[in-house]
Amino acid sequence: CQNGRYRYNGSEIHDIVPHKILSFDDVIIHSSNIGAVKISETLSKSEFYRVLNGFGFGALTSVDLPGERPGVLPLPGRWSVLTKGNIAFGQGVTVNAVQLVAAFAAAVNGGSLYRPHLMKQVTNALGETVRENPPVLVRKVIKESTSEKLVEILRMAVAKGTAKAAAIPGVDVV
């Protein structure tokens, strides 16, 4: 990871904490922008776009809340020479909170993207269910084994990486 400074298509990418070499797992555990850019370079623009779009970025989630906006995930043909690298570490796109939560849930629940709901069910004063929102599978976005590996990596980010402050004693935080 270039000791924290990397020239990328005429720009310089920085890591807050410099690292020389990081594994794929450690790129995530230590939140390396440089590592994320280098990983993104293993995919073509269209492959990278397909993965992001598969997780629901750039599209409406159809959550049961009026006024949702799809965010912005530009088509690869509109990307500058820096766009793919910027997206790899969380810039260059806009997402709404529901998209982010739905995508993260898919990443850690076995790889299935579900239509999000704000409520599981609505009951009346008598306790009778008047509306129910059962889980609706949108699509499978990653293999279950990939999801399991991501969960392991995210646990390590909390245990020893940049997410240490998210640790809660007695709670499994990913």
C-alpha cells in the first residue's frame, strides 16, 4: 500500500495510517484507501458497476416510505479516470441510508438482498395484525461463502482494526 501515498491516474491517494503491504482482509480491517483502489483495479469498469448495482446502489429500494431517491451511481461510460478508484473507498457515488443498510445486510446475511421495510407489521388496538411486510428477496448478490468471509473480516475490523470504537462488550459487532 505504498507507505500511505499512491499516485493514481494523475492524483494522489492517501491512507491515514501508512502500510507497506496488506492482504485483502487487512485492506478492509485497516480501511486502506490505497488497497481498495488496487483491489478495484482487478475489475473492469463494467464488472465493478455490475457489483455495485447488484447491491442496489443507484436504484430505488422500494422501501415503504414516500420520497425515496435512488442516489447517484454514474454509468461507467461517464466515469473519469479517477471515478472507479474514488468509488472503491466510498467517494464518487451518493447513496441513501436505506440503500446502505440494505447493501450491508446483504453482505452479512448470506448474500441475499431483500426489499427493506420500516416495519415488520402493523397491529390495531386489539393486537390484530392489519398489515404485514414479509421478507421479499430481490436477488442474490454474493455467494454465502463470500458473505461468511466478509463477516469474519468485519469482526476483525472491530477487534483489531479501524472499527475498534464500535466494539460493545458481550455483543457480536460486525
